[in-house]
Amino acid sequence: MTPAPAGTIVVVEDDQNIADLVELYLRQEGFRVVQANDGQKGLDAVRDQCPRLVVLDVGLPGAIDGLEGCRRLRGRADVPVLVVTARDGEVDRVLGLELGADDYVTKPFSPRELVARVKAILRRSEGALRDRPEVLIVGGVAIDTGRREARVDGEVVPLAAREFDLLRFLAENSGLALSRQQILDGAWGPDWYGDERTVDVHVRQLRKKLGEALPLTTVWGVGYRLG
């Protein structure tokens, strides 16, 4: 079988019509798509297929819904995750981001928008592997941009792809007070659009995972400063 030129994406969605529509648009962009209609099958597909990205519906049936699936994925792999939620509610979005999702779309969504977000996530997460591989040291955190790893006391701290992008951008601009919009543009990319509070969610996750080793301070009325 000839590999798909753009690689494999696992789509975990229990609504067959939506899954088929997403697959159609992703295949048009050169991706190979593997579908799963519940959380356990989705986790199995990620394990077996080693995809470049996972599209994960929040409202899955069974014991492993999308949020639980996202949590388990973050514990197993560094694959980027795009969460799909049926409600335009902050709770779903924030929970998904806190559990390690890299972005989200809300149903009903445009398939073209979903594909654009998939491509943007892949550019950010994989493009960094080719750009200026080095190790940045800020406080007690070593940030290996080539391996996309953060280490504290020599131990790797697992980060979601978006969390690493944020940490790297802050480290590359160490000492500067950055607004949330500057952080979005630099870490998320100018093609991303959404609520600036997304930054706060990911900052909270970095503080939780890296603890006192991360000298990240809030600059009231502006945003954040690292170092």
C-alpha cells in the first residue's frame, strides 16, 4: 500500500456522517484517515497507527469520552490533539485544553476550517523540529527545542505540543513582558483565532507541571514574563 503523502490522522467520532465528511476533506489534502467510533478504539488506533494528529470528539459514548481519551493520550504519546466539541461552552474548551489538547473546533464546524486548524497544528508542532535546535535554560528548566523536551533536574516533564510551543516562545523572549495577543501570535501562529484566555489555561498547565523551577510571572495589565 502506498503511504499517504501527508501521513495518517486518526478521527475519533461516533457520528458516522461527521466522520465521513472529515475524512473526505482530509483525504483531499493527502492525509490517510483511520476512523474510530469510541474512545477505546481511538486509543488503540493511535497505538497501532502512530498518526501525525488525532481529531477527537468530546461527546463519545462509553466509559472513555473525549476528555478522558485526551487525558490518556497525553500520558502515552506526544501526538497533537484537535478536540471537537458539540457545545460552544467554555467548560468543554477549557477542560480539553487543560488535558492537553492543542486546539479545538465547535460543532457545527466548517470542514475547511477543521482542515486549516489541522495544518496549523502540524506546522507549529513539526516545524519546530527543523528550526534552530538548541537547549534554552530558564530558571530550573532546560528546554531542548530539537527534541521538543522540557527537563527539570534532568528529568523529562511530559508536555502537550501546544504547551511546549508556549514554553519555547516564552523562553526565546525571556525577560520580556508579553501580552496575551503577542503570545498567541508567537506560539499559536497568526493564523490562529480564538479567546485570549486560552493563554491563561496553558500558562496554568505549565506552572502545574514545572512548578517552582519555572520563573513565570504574571504582569498585571499586560500578560506574562518568563525569567
